[in-house]
Amino acid sequence: MMTKKILIIGTIFLIVLSFGFINCNNIDVDESGNPCDGADSIYKAKCNELNSWLDQRLVEWKPAEYKPMNFCVYHVYASDNMFVKSNADFDIKMLDAIEGVNPDTVVLYIRPGGYFSQKERYDALINRIRDDGKKLFIGARFDDVNMDFNGYGNALENYTKNIIALIKPDYYGIVLEPMTMEQKYNFDATDEQWVALVDRIAKLSKQLSPATKTVADGHKEELNFLQMASALASVDIIAFNIYETQGIYSEYSGYLGNGDVVGNSIDFANSKGKETWMLETWTSANIGAFQTSMSTKEFMKPIDAKWVRVLTYYAQRHNMNAIVPFYTGKFVYYGTDPNELLSAINAGSRTPVFYAYKSIIEEVRKNMGK
């Protein structure tokens, strides 16, 4: 995800704002027609561009046969700073909702402050995830404190010793978007420094929790870091955060370069024997007022649904091992009111993107190798 994401998800209101509103019960998604016909003029050009791009890739990228994948869900309300703004009852209700797509893995971004201040609550959620037969991914996140790069490294070391060694998750996201961390904590570091830090922490993780797979993650502007990290024997998984269409198709030309530059980096990591994951993905990162406002509109509902299918096709094209849609709150609710979110959860509401993801999971599992 792009570097300003941290600022966007700083409050529960803004997270909920990114969801828009729909209340549809037990219906599948209709991906036909042009959802942009009803878009306001300010959004129509962008909507038509995105919808046309998705429709083209739904045809061009559909695999002749599917390869096995690890389908994941991100528990957004039990992650990062959202956890302390929620409660144990909602933890489980939201887990039940996102597990409705029958995922393989549940992803949590855990802050030490949240974990140790409400350890019993977090442990109950983690135990429930495991009891449900799901694998557990933990991504390292930290509280809003001042620290430089060395301080960040020390925090990661303590995180590994105190959280990863204790919980022993299936997957450990050591560094998630270095540039985002630099933005948040107001320091600068080179790719070489980040890669050395990942290597040091990954080796420590292997000592403390040998079965846990180690992960280095980045967004589209961090491809050099990800390629360098692909050479580390201590790292099992190279993960890519993919928002918007730039840099993921052959006709692309822009600030990232020319062509499928992201795919080239994925292929490179694969060539080094790494698993490759799409650790975060959505139609946009909701950076700025225009994207955030557009994400709540009616016409975005079928477009979000198309996105999860097309990006699954993209993952298949590049032999990726896993995919994780990011804004999973949208599986149940599009809107701005936390009370309506709770009502949607209690009513069992599900949205088109929920059904689209559930459908592609079922399709892949049914047709693998056929």
C-alpha cells in the first residue's frame, strides 16, 4: 500500500468511511453492465477507466487452469490501532463474517501496546482462529511513539522475542512497507539498511519459532527493496501490496516504468525460490479526499467485486501463493456510521465483494489442475 495509508486508517471513522453502504443478504454479485452509468460527473471518467480495465482483464487473464493458492482474510478491526477501539464481542462477530468466505489464513497486524494491554482478549481471538482450522499471519506494527531507524530495529527485536516467540504464528510479517514506516516515524533508511534489518530479525525468528515462515513486504515503490530481500536465505516469503492498476499490465507506462514492472519483481522473487504473496490489495489505497469519497459510492460495489477476481487472476498468472483483500470491513458494510456497521454484522449482511471473493475461492479449489 502507498506510504500515506497509515494516516488514512488512523481513526475508526475513516476506516468505516472507506467502506460505503450496502445491505444485501445472501446474493451473488452481478458483474455485468456498466456500474458507472449512475456515477456523478466528477467520478465518471475514473470509474469508466477502471471498469473498462477490469472488464478487459476478466477476459484476458482468466486462467486456463488454476493452481493452488492460500486465500486469506485481513481482520481489519482487530489490527493496528483499530483493536483498542473495538471490543471482544465484535472481534468474534467480524471474524465469523470474514471467515464466511472459507479462507485458509487470517491476517492480524498487531501492536505491542494493544496486545499486552488486552492480552486475554487477543489470545481468545487467536485461539478461536486456530480452533477454526485457520492459519495465522501476524504482521509487526508499533504504537505511535517517536523512534529512529535504530529504535525501530530494537522494537522489532523485542517484538520477535515477546510476541512471535510466544504466539508462534504460521507467518510473521517482519517489515511491512518500509517507506510507510519511514513516513510514520519520520526517519530515513536505505534499502540496504532495511534488508539487513529483515535478515537479522528473520534469523532471530527462526531461532525462537522455527516453524514460522518469515515475510518481507512492500508496495509498488519498494520493488528494489523486495528484489534485494529475495536474496535472503532467512526470508521465506516476499509479499507485494497492490492497489490500483499502475505497473501491473503490459501496456502500462508511467512513474513506475513501463509494462508489468510489479509482475517482473514477483517473477524474480519466484526465481529465487521464494513464496510470493499479495499481502494487501484493493481498488485503491484511499489516499486523499477524492479516492476516499469515491470508495463510498454505489458504483464502486461491483467494481470492488471485479477487482478481487481480477487480482486473483493476476496472482495466478505470476504463480503467487496467496492473496489478501485489505478492506474486509466492506464484506459486510459500506458506510460511515459505526452503529450501522454493528447492525449490518448482527443482521448477517454481506456485500458483492464478499460473494465475489467467496466465489473465486470456490472456483479455484474446484478446478485446480483441470
